[in-house]
Amino acid sequence: MDHITIFIAVTSAAVVIQAGILLGMFLGMRKTSAKVEALAEEVRTRVLPTADLVQSTLIELRPKIESIVADVSESTAMVKAQMKRLDATVGDVIDRTRLQVIRADELVNRTLDQVEDATEMVHDTVVSPVRQLSGLLKGLTAAVEFLIGRRRGGGDGVNVPQDEMFI
């Protein structure tokens, strides 16, 4: 056998082995392709109708969602406007209340000042003269008693009743 025959035999064996490997790869790819096609068919039958349903639901709900968003936006704008008005009103009420508290404080202070002035005036016009008159009357009484006591018994000293010694 010559080298060419051996070469042809080895080459033929390599080609046969290579053909077997390619056949194995072909069968493996065919099997994998069948699995992928089955999986794709399952996706088409199960997932795509769900996706179509979701898409159609979203298409149906889109106007409603847009309406809800518009309503919420409008409501938010109204609430903001109302809050601004409420803030202004509360600020006005607080300012007015503060002013009324200041006025009430001034009124109470003026009233207390007037009561104090009236008390001083009553003291000066009534109590002081009454005390002076009382002192004068006590003096006159003591003088009259002194004079009456001299005429009756003619004693030296002042006849002071026992009760008045402690006054």
C-alpha cells in the first residue's frame, strides 16, 4: 500500500467522521429547533393573547385614565386655590384677633387706671376728711370729758376709762 492509498483511506475516514459529526449536529439542531418552535407556539398561544388583551384593555382604559388624570389635576388646582384663600382668611382672622386682644388689653389697663384714680379720689375726698373729722371729734370728746371730770370730782389727772387705755 502506498502512501497515497493510506492518505486516501485516512482522508476518507476523516470525511466519514466529519459527516457523522455533521449528522449529529444536524439531528441535535433539528431537535432543538423543534423545542424552540414548540416554545414559540406556546408563547403565541398563551402570552400573545394576554398581551393583546392587556393592550386592548389599555386602549379601552386610556380615555378613562386621561379623564381621571385631568380630574385629579383640576381638583388639585382647585384645592390649591382654596388653600390660598383659606390661608389668607386665617391670616386675616389672626391679625384681627391680635388687634382685638391689644384693644382689650388697653381697655382693661384704662379701666384699672380709672379704678385706681377713683380709689385715690375717694380716699382723698372721703376717707381722709372722715379721719380728720373723727380725730377732731375724739379730741373734742376728750376735752369735754376732761372738763366735765374736773367739775365733778376736781381730780388732778385725766380720768380715762379703763377700756380706752389700750387703744
